[in-house]
Amino acid sequence: MPDSIIAVEHVSKRVQDPSGELTILDDIDFALAAQESAAIVGASGSGKSTLLAIIAGLDTPSEGRVRLAGTDLFSLDEDARAAVRAQSVGFVFQSFQLMSNLTALENVMLPLELQGRADAKAQATEMLSRVGLAQRLGHYPRVLSGGEQQRVALARAFVVRPAVLLADEPTGSLDFATGETVIQLMFELNREQGTTLVMVTHDRSIAARCDRQVKIEAGRLTR
């Protein structure tokens, strides 16, 4: 797939445990086009989150490679991979991963400041307004609800206009109604920005809203 923005090429991941070698991923091979959305689905322990971490370059495969916008992530050193993530990848986690000592505004400004953007405050303010938190700019995570924290996390992920958004169980810590609001917002922002979305989820209804599903069973792709 020559125009793919993400290419996972024969990726395997093995680790040693007390009983010997454990295979977490076995010969995973697929590609995603720009602006495509994909859900990585499978039972708990099937290797979904490990695959997402490898796509992000946060974990390394035992075999195979991952190309992000044509760049072979694992031909780079750790600092260079971090630079690629900073420029091209947004993250949304189940546990929000907000900085507790920063306000909502400061959390969203942070990735822009790391890029050296002079307009960080204006862009972060605009994005927080887009996710419905214009009145919560100065609030710290501890006084925000779970849904509000996840909307801050969405704003932080999308404010840099990433080529790729990686989401790991983004509604896993939320009740159904709040999760539905957050997931709808995530898909809206994804369409507006033309981002490629890769999401780990166990929720079949959310997975069905993606363009395709990458199904993993015991570390292998299934149909």
C-alpha cells in the first residue's frame, strides 16, 4: 500500500517470563491509508495495547517494522522516535494522563510549547472551546469530572493537528452516556482534521463506527 500513512510489516513481539518465551504478537501485517479509521479489537490479553504501543514507537518489536508516513520508526533512535511522535502523533488514554499540576489550558498548551509555538495559548484556548470547556480553562484536573478530563485530553491530542491519533480504550473509565459524548466528539474532530485514527476498544458499537477493524486473537490477526 504505497500511499499508506501507517504500515505494520510482519511485526512480532516476544518476551521472556519464568516459564520461558511468551509470544504476545505474531506476524502482524496491515496498512492504513491517510484519514482512515481503524479499531483494534480482541479479548483482554490478546496483544491490542502492545500493538498500539509498537505503532507509536513506545515499545519495540522483536521482528518486523513500522512505517509512519514513510519513516521506519525502528531505524531511528529513541530521541528521533520521540521527535516523530511530537510532530505527527496524538494520544488519548483510558486514564487521561493529564498533568495534575497544570490547568486545563496549560495541559493543552504543553505540546504546542514543546514545538516552540508562539500562539500556544490562543490555539489551546480555541481547542478547549471546541470541546465545550471554555469555562474551565483555569481548572486543575482534580476538580474536573472524568468526562471533562477526557475532553481536555482530546483537546491536547488534536491541538497539534496530528497526522495520526492513537487512542487506547478512550471511554474505558467513563459511564455510558459520558463515553458516548466523548467518542462522538473524537470522531467529529477526527473528520474535521482529516486525522488517521487507530483505536483499541472492546466496545463493539464503537469499533463498528470505524472504517475497518483489525481483529487480534492470541497475538495473531484474524478475519
